[in-house]
Amino acid sequence: VVWMVSYHRLVRYDPAIPEEPAPPLRALITHVTLLASNRTLASTAELPPLDFSDNSIAVHFVAPGHSFASPVTFEVRLEGAGAGWSPVGSSDSVVFNRLEEGHYVLHILPRAGATRGAEATLAFTVRPPWFRTPLAWLSYVVLAIGLFSLSVWLIVFLQQRENAHLEKLVGE
């Protein structure tokens, strides 16, 4: 046993104490940044629905408890965008710009050499813009039917007026 002086404290080193086993390699999503509104959201399993104006996001992640023996690289896959696994290297974030409306699930997989870690997932939904909502489509249909009905009524009204005018002329 060796006692050493460290920064304002004593440190005990005992080589007989066994080392703790290394924690398993896993990814952890720390936070999400909405680039358009410059807001930061804490990471949970699923984010609240995002407005269409916030369709560009940056997701930040780490591999906690990993030893420095081999570098950790990450691969990401955005389910719902139709893309496969994409390597992002040892970067701690990934950015997705101009996502369409829909439901997405982001998978992040850490790798240390040939070892695959446990992946982290994040689900989120991008809502459509106001002009592509079901209520907007319903109002478009109602407006189109209204315009068609108004044009038919106007044509009939003008024809009846013309007929009344011709009847008046024939009567005179």
C-alpha cells in the first residue's frame, strides 16, 4: 500500500484491490438543439412534437464510461428518412436539416474497434406546416365547392335575368 499526496488530500494506492470491470459500451443522447429557434431540449426517449419551423435539429451524444484504450466511433440511422447507417466518426453530434413532416426514430450505435455497443434511440415527430394540415385541406375543399357553387349560381342568375329581359321585350 502506498500513500501519496495529491492536491490538498491523501490518496491511497493498493495494487491488491481488484479493478472494477469496465462498464459496457453504450451510447447516451445528452441533448437536442433546435437550430431554427435556438432552443435546447433535454433528451428523453421521445421528444414533444416539433413545429415545422423547427425541422432542423442537432443531436448531441456521448459514450459514457468508455476507457481510452481504443477510440469510439459512432454510426447513426434516421428511421423515417429512408437512409441506412451512416458513420459520423468520433464526432459527438449529428445535424439533420430541413426534415419533412412525419415521424422519425434516430438510432445511434457506438463502436470501439470491433466491439459494438448498445444503441440509443430518440423518437420525434415533425408536424406539417399549417397549410398542409387536415383542417387546411378541408377548408380548401369547402372553398373550392363554394366557388364552384357561386359560379353556377351566378351563371343561372344572369341567364334568368336575360330571359326576363327578353320576355319583357317580347311582351312589349
